[in-house]
Amino acid sequence: MNTVWVFGDQLNRHIGALAHAEPARDRVLMVEAVQQIASKRYHRQRLHLVLAAMRRLASELATAGFEVDYRRAPTLLDGLAAHRAEHRPDRVVATEPLSWGLRRMLERVDVEMVRSNQFLCHPEEFASWAGATGRFRLEEFYRWQRQRLGYLMDGDQPAGGRWNFDAENRQRPPRDGRNWPAPVRSQLDDLDQAVLADLPTSAFGADPIGLWATSRRAALARLRGFIEEVLPGFGPYEDAMLRSDSDLLSGTNRWRLSHSMLSHALNIGLLLPGEVCDAVEDAYRAGHVPVASAEGFLRQVIGWREYVWNLYWRWMPDWRTMNELDARRPLPPAFLGAPTHMRCVAETIAGIDDRAWVHHIQRLMVLANLAMLAGVSPQAVARWMAASFVDGSEWVMVPNVVGMAMWADGGRVATKPYAAGGAYINRMSDYCGSCAYDPKQRTGPSACPFSTLYWDFIARHADRFEANHRMRQPLHTLRRLPDLAEVRTRAEEVLHLLDEGRL
Ligand code: SF4
């Protein structure tokens, strides 16, 4: 018999090697790598998601007639060795994995790989689109995807007459105290409790409350809920940030706004991007969803998500170690649970602790922005985010953190650093009104740390940014700052307080 080895981010009967497997010919191998799981400080909800979804798929496959060898072993390699010793399979086959390191490992241990259908654009297709020059842009890739996949197209023209509805989709947070869509939830069962009992003591964060799908059926329920209740309002407030209520499950769901909360299911394979996009297309054609909302969401799935996935394979392994700004500061204690007076950071970290998820602007413009301004190691931030978020993994975090958010690749992904002071956070959130700091001040004890560090960051790297025409305006303003010396003195104090966990 052959063995089909299924990993914890490929948990779908319709993916790659498993799609073609038959109980009479193929045995399934799944391995919980206990030592690897305990080696990092993972969020409990991240570990629970993956392990519960693995165990549920194993049970479903057994019900479908497969012999499933489900192992707990120190490492993946230990699990494979034990499986081979016990079952002596003719061949071991896996779907192309989602991590560069795992792919290299499979090549070393003679595991055959089947082409993955987990993304709509395979790296081979991306390579032929990008051509030999390697000169490509996200917007061009996105339009190519729209055209070749046929999403939101009226003939050869974009639906609604435009490719891009960002202008409608970047609004400030509403102040009307409205309620936001309630997330679909699952009841935890005996399998969930068994998984929680097995989690290592190194794991942190609150226990799950059923927000995250751990089966295909639960993931499809969340997709339906998103299409019917959330997508019509997706878009206008996708960059807005609101303070949470003290009760996570109150009716307001301010922490959720109109985000899909589907990334966890997509990133472990419970949902496939094509079926998500098909559902969006159908809802738009049925007149259920405005074109700006449908376009804003599709842009994230077939544009950015597929773009960074392909860049990951194109630029690994050197991409993950790049540190263009020579940022070496360790993670701030505030990221690891120390109390902080910065309301935006406190809200975001509390959200991570509660549910292992905050949306992209909280990740990009609060956490990664502060880390970049302060000179925190991009590798430390990427590792921390990959372990802390329910949808985290290396292929997500290297492009988004090392590339886009912290500009550690010197502009491969983002033409200029996504650096912002307190004014941006004040405009796009309701955080600053209840903060101990003042976003309009950059010096003195009440100055917003983001505002102080922003100008210190620009000054610190002024020589490097000189050649970047997109940095001309901030450099011009920097030279006219009347209080730059005071700003830089205050920045030293801010960085000291940040390191001490007293900011
Ligand atoms: Fe964050 Fe500064 Fe606003 Fe406080 S004032 S919430 S630190 S941006």
C-alpha cells in the first residue's frame, strides 16, 4: 500500500494527494509533532485549531474507509520513521507543502510530492506570468488573476467599470455605536476538550470559545455566514479599528467589524480559495452584495494572498533573514503581556490574548508599525506573530512582516515603509481618546510614542531613504521640524521605557 501523508495545513479531502487517494490503495499518515509544538510559545487557540482539525479529519477519513495512522511523535521525521518501520509503505506521497523548510525535508527523506491545488495560482503559473525579468506589481498580478479566473468580469471589462474600489473602502470608523455581525460559533465537544488537555504548558492565551472552524462542515457554515451577513458591509470599514467591549460575546462585536474571519480556515485548507471566490461572485451576481464590497474582498484573496504566497516561494530562503534596517531590538514586553499605557497596543494585545486574532490594520499599523519604528528585529516579530495568530504561518508572516510591514527587505514588496505616527491611528480608530498619550504631541511625557518614534525613525534612516522618491515628503518635513533635537531625546526615553515594559 501507499501512504498519503497529510499535514496540519492541508486538512481537506479535496487537496492534492488526498483528493486522489482511495481506501483500497492508500493509507493516511498524520503526525502531531509534540516536541515541535512545545518548542515555541504558541497561542492555545492556534494549537487547538490545528490539532482539533487534524483529529476531526482523521476521524472523517476513517469513517470513509481509510486506514489512518495518526501518531503523536517528537518530530515529523520521528513520526515518518515510525510509520515506515511499522507499515513499510511502497511509496510515501504528500501534497506540495506550504513551508519552504518542510519541502526541503520531504526531498531529503524521499517523499514524493503531488502538485498542490490549495491556491489558485501555482508558483509555476506565477513564474510564467512574471517572466524572466522578475519585474512585477501587485496590481498587474491582481488584474491578471481577475481576467484569467473570470471573477467580477463583464466580458473583458471589470464589473462596475473599475478595477479598484479602494477609495470607497478606506473609511474612518463610524461613531454611531452600531452592532457588527455576530460570528458563527461552534459548541466545543469531547474532542476539543481532549485537545485542550494535551496542549503544552508553553502555550499562552485564552481557551477557545468556538470562534474557529475545526472541521470542513464548520468552515462551510462560516463561509455561508460571511456571504449572507458580513460581505454586504465588507469594505467601507476594512481599515478601521474600534475598541472592544469588555464582553467578547456582547452583541456589538466591535472587534470584528465586517471582517470575514475566514483566514484561519483558508490557511489550514478547510476552505479552498476558489470556492470562497465563487460564493462571492454568486452573491454579487444575485444582487446581494455591492460591487465595492465584492471587489474589496476578492482583491484580498486572489490579489494579495496569492501574490505573497508566490513571492514566498520565489524569494525564500534569503527573504526571511533580511534585515535591511539593521533592527535588532528584542520583542517589547508589551507584546508579551506586560501592561502598557498605549491604548492602541493594549487593545490589540488583549484581542490576541482573547481570540488569537486581530485584523490586518491592527497587525500592520499598530504592532508592526511600532516594532519597525522602535527597531525591533523583524525575524522576532514574524516568529511571534506566526505563533500568536490563529491564521499564522511562515508563508504569511515573512511577506507580510519582513516584507511589507517592517520593510526589512529594503523595498522588494513595499515601495516605501508603512511607517505612521499617532495621527494615522487617531484618524482610523477610537483608541486615542482614552489613551494616556496625546497623538498630537511628539515631545514631552504625554507625547504619543508613535509620533515621537516616527520622526526619530525617519531621522535615523534619512541617508538610506534619500534615494527613495516616495520618502521625499517626510524627509522634507523632517528638515523643517523645529524641535527635532527634543524629539530625538524623547525617543531615547521612549525606547528605554518600551524595553523596560513601562511605556
Ligand atoms: Fe496609540 Fe498614540 Fe493613540 Fe495612544 S495616542 S492610542 S499610543 S496612537
